[in-house]
Amino acid sequence: MAASSDKIKRYRTYSDYLSSIFPTRVQKISINAGFTCPNRDGRVGVGGCTYCNNQTFNPEYCKSDKSVSQQIEEGINFFRKKYENQLYLAYFQAYTNTYGSLSELKAKYEEALSHEGVVGLVIGTRPDCVDDELLDYLSFLARNYYIMVEFGVESTNDETLKFINRGHDFEAVKRAVQAASGRGLHTCAHLILGLPKEDREMILSHADRISELPLDVVKLHQLQLIKGTVMARQFEENPEWFHLYGLDEYIGLLVDFIERLNPKFVIERFVSQSPKNLLIAPDWGVKNYEFTSKLEKELDRRDALQGRFFR
């Protein structure tokens, strides 16, 4: 993400964060390793999160019937067209990527790390699906590789977490992030802004609550209604539960959120763009770089800074 035109660093960018760690450009390669989730297979629930359709973020090369090595190779070939000399992080993205036996997890992680050019892992998971044995193993890997655990938090409000069928509470988030950070692992929290029944002040309170955690990175995006999900049906039946943000309104919300966020955190993402054939709403018609430009202009206009109101 580019800095603002006046050169003031109004928030901590992910590109600057990676540049402080690696000597050259780094690209994440998404991997679908064939995992499921405990709120899909019945361990803590069925049906999955009400908003979830994993087709919305898997690249074309990212298919679970391919090996980890094949997906990495195809991902590298895809990104090599733009950047010839770069390093790679294997991003275990789809579903819950710590939900398996330790021997199975080791095999998949080490297969990824064995590929030339792969210098680390980013592991997307749930806070209730990491234990001491796994975190100790990841800490061992972190002696030689970059290891980030990316936790799906989505909301800090327990009523919301129950409503969207997450199957865990915010206390589980706090325990997991503290356990991972305490072992020297990089940590990331993913939140969705605008979940059903959450008003503006509740959304902004998420910034206050996650700011207390030992996180390195946060990823934010707007609520999107996706075809074929439980949430899409809920919206059709009970639209009063939802407030779908317009583009300018969401940017204003983000500026307030950023100003309440811990200034030590890196912000990797502000927005998500689901495929048009799956997206119901909102459809803003802007590309990610266009959105970031609009956001940075509003940060400049308001002379806003990350953490200005951090408590």
C-alpha cells in the first residue's frame, strides 16, 4: 500500500512490515490443503460460519485435489509473470489449517517449506484449534522460517460470535493469541466489520479490545453477503438485522477504527472483493488499490493517524 501523498505515515502498512523482515519482495501463495472446520464436521457445530463460502477467496490454482507442492509451483508460475525475483510465503488459507493430527500438519507444512523460494508459512486457523504441542512445533520451525498464525476473530462480541455460528468466544481468542505470541510466533487477527446486529459503536469497540492483544497484524474487511450462505438467507428473511455500508460510509468507519487501533499493529487489509458471480451486496465497483487511495485521501483530509485515540 502506498504512503499518503504528503508522506506522513498515517498507518502501519503491510508492505513496510515485510520490508523490515525480508531483503526482497515477498509474495503469499494460497494453498487449499483439504482441511475442514470443527463447526462443519460436528465437533463444535454444523453448517460452518453463517457468512462462509470458501469459493470467494481461493485462486484458480488453489484446489484441494492438488498436492501442496503442485499448488505452490502453480502459484509461483502465476506470480512470476509480474515479479521474477521474489520470495514466497505458503499461505494455508482455506478452512481451518491446524485442524488435523500433528503428524498430518507436519507433513503438509514441511512439504511447503521444502520448496525452493518458500521462506515461511502463514497459517489461517481458529483460536480453538491450536494447542501447546502444535504451538511448540511451530515455535521450533520459527527458528529458521517466518511463521505467522492468522486467527479468525471476526468479532469481539460473544453474542455476535454465537449468532454467526463461530463456536468459540472471545476468551478463546485471547488465550490463543497470547499462547502463540508467547512462543515467538507472528500473530494476525482477522475481523469482519458490519456483522448482523452490530452498530457503529460496537464495531469501533472491536478496535479497543483487540488492541489489548499481543498481535503483529490485523486484517479487516467489510461484511459481504455471498450467495449460498446462511447469512444470505437471513438477510432475505430479516433485512432489519443488517446494515450494509456504502463506500464512503465504510471509509469513514475505517478512519475512526484506525484511530482507535493500537499504533504498533500493522494493517494488512481494509477491504475484500468477492467474485461478482457470488456477491449479493454491497457491490462498490472499485478495485482494491482504488479503495486504498480513497481511504488515504480521507485520512489526509481528517489529518487522522493510527492510534490517535488508542487507550
